[in-house]
Amino acid sequence: MMKKISIIFLLLSYILITTQTSYAINYRNFEDVNFVRPIRLIHQFTEEEYETYYKHVQKRKFYGWQTYLVHEDIKVKFISETAFVYHNDGKSVIDYHYKAKTKELRHYDISVSGSIGISSNKSDKTFKNGLTASLKMDFKYKNQVEIQEETELKIKIDPQTKLRYYYYGEGLITNGVAARYVLYFLREKGGFEVFRVTTHYPRLEVLPI
């Protein structure tokens, strides 16, 4: 009798304990991305567009970078991943106990094309040969901001509804082209892109099936 009661209890009450560790943001792999206004990422630039943008960085200089921004701080809303979805397609209410500990680092990500390079290690990722400094962007230090959050929820999932837990965020994208000159000679040329996360947190919602 006790065994049957235990089985019924397990069927009606689900306990989920998760730990979300920090991970590097790769915005091209997000489940869903929505821009507040139209934008083309550097991997979407056509050859003709690149040639048009390169005209803005073709003025030679003794040493250093010439840069041109195609898009600057375009707001993006995204769902980085869905942790789980639970459907209650039965006729009885299910008690769902959710418990999670989130440890997250706010990250940025960068992409390049052409001959522009990236230098990366476990905790940092920057453009090579001083392009990061030339862009005068402060995204580097934001990789060190740590957020810790603990969540515990007890939810009753009504029949014909589903529970969804996912990570929602917002960020800014800046991209363009750049050319590096040494003694007036062109050494590197290509596109660059910076994605900065401004907010990133878990969401839990119950929706009708």
C-alpha cells in the first residue's frame, strides 16, 4: 500500500534541481533572436556591401586602424536556451517543485571576417593588433561581472497547460569594417562584430497547451 502511495506521489509531484554554470555567449546559436530594427550581421554582408564599406577605411595612415561602423548598438532581444518544458495534458492538477541555483557571468562575444584576427583564452576574447582599443569600446571588463541567484518555486500546473523554463536576455550589437596600416601599407582588412549582453536571466512561465 505504501509503495503504491509513493508511486502516485512521484507521478503527481516533480522535483527539479538544477545548477546553471557560467558559459560563453555565442549569439549565433541562440534559440531565438529578435532585433528592434533591421540589421545585417557581418556573415550576411555581400561582397558588394563589403566593397562599399571598405571605401570608408581606404585612406592610408602611417600606423594603426581605420574603422567604419555599419551598425552601432542595435538592441536585440533573445532566448539563449530553453532548459525544460513540461506538459500537463492530463485531467488532474500537478504540483511542480522547481529549485535552481544560477551562477552566471555576463559575457560578450566577437566575430571577424577577412584577415582580422581574434586572440582568446579561458577568460578573455579580444581583437588582435589593437583593434579593441581603436574601437574605444568597454566590453572587455564586463566579462568579469558575476551574478548569483537562487530560485525556489512551488507551482500547481493545471490540466492542459505547460510549464516552460528558459533564459531570456537583451543585448547590443555593433559591427563594421576595419583596415590596419603599417608604414602606409595595408596589412589587415575585414569585418568585425561585437555582441554585448546587457541583461540575461531565467524566466518561468505557464501557458495553455
